[in-house]
Amino acid sequence: MTKYFENRLSACNVIAAILMVVLLILQFTPFWQYGENQTASVQGYIWFPSDQQDLETYFLDTTGISYDVNDVLMPPILMLIVGIIGVVLCLSRSDRAWTAVCPIACGGLTLWGFLTNAVLRLGCTWLLQLLIGSMLLIIGCLMLCWKMKDLRS
């Protein structure tokens, strides 16, 4: 394996880890703004839904569809798990191309979650999270392409 490839791969892994950390932080910051100066984070709603009773009313009023925590649960939980694993692997194994699976999975889950769930598109940072997910997907695909190109040569 060439030194140039290793440096490029390490840089991409570190960038991917930073993006996944930002994505994880955004999961715990105020996401929905509803009622009179009330806010809720995605993970706060998932872990403590009884603390945000008015949020489900906001979802119903805004989308016209009744949502509860079970309708929102899967994408953010998977993003959280894959994001934490991805950060650890990308930083501890930054010279390995197989770690590209984590940014690809995290980016794909982010795109899937925000594009298929209307409630997640009501948040104030959903476009930023969608952009970060897209960047993770691109970085992961680049890493795999570079690895394949390096194997051919």
C-alpha cells in the first residue's frame, strides 16, 4: 500500500469521524421548536417522550398525521449507534479502508431517516444533518474507490 494512499485514507477517516461527531451532537441539541418557546431534541424526545407531550400535538397540527415516538424511533437510534461505532473505528483504525463502511452506513441512515420521515423534516437543523449525511456517504464511497484503485495497481 502506498504512503500517499495511507495519508489520504487517514485524512478521510478523521474527516468522517468529525462529521459523525457533529451529527451526534446535533441529535442532542434543540431540534424542534413548538408551542411558546418550547424546544425538544431528537434523542430527548426518543428517550423521554413523556416530557414532551405537546410535541405530538405539534406534529399532528403541522403534518395532519398523528405521530408518536414509535414512528420517529428507528432512524435516530440507528444513526446514534452507527455514529458512535463509526467514530471509534474511524479514529482507531484510520489507516484501514474497511472503515469506510461506517461513514457509508451513517450517511445512508441519515438520508433514509430524514427523507422518509415527515416529522424529522420539521426540525430546524434537518437540512444541515442531511448535508452531513450526504458528505459522509460521499467520503465513504471515495475511500472504497481509492481502495479498489490501489488494489488494481
